[in-house]
Amino acid sequence: MMSEGPDAPDDDAEGIPLIEGWMFGRLLFPLAMEEVQRVPPANDDEG
């Protein structure tokens, strides 16, 4: 069995994510679109 005491992890407690993956994507999408419009495309001319 695991160690017992005040520093022992709770077996009942699971990590509850504060933000889901799709929420994170929706949060960052407007920022990403602004960055895409701000940064000029790379020049790939290699003669």
C-alpha cells in the first residue's frame, strides 16, 4: 500500500482540468488569426 500520513496523495481526488482542450482552442483561435494576419508570409525564392 502507499505511504500513509499528511503528505499521502488522496486516492479519491482526480485531477479536474480547469479548461478543456476545445475551450483552450477557442480561446486561442482569435489570437492565432491575428498573428497570421500580422506576420508576412515567408519568401521561398531560391532562384
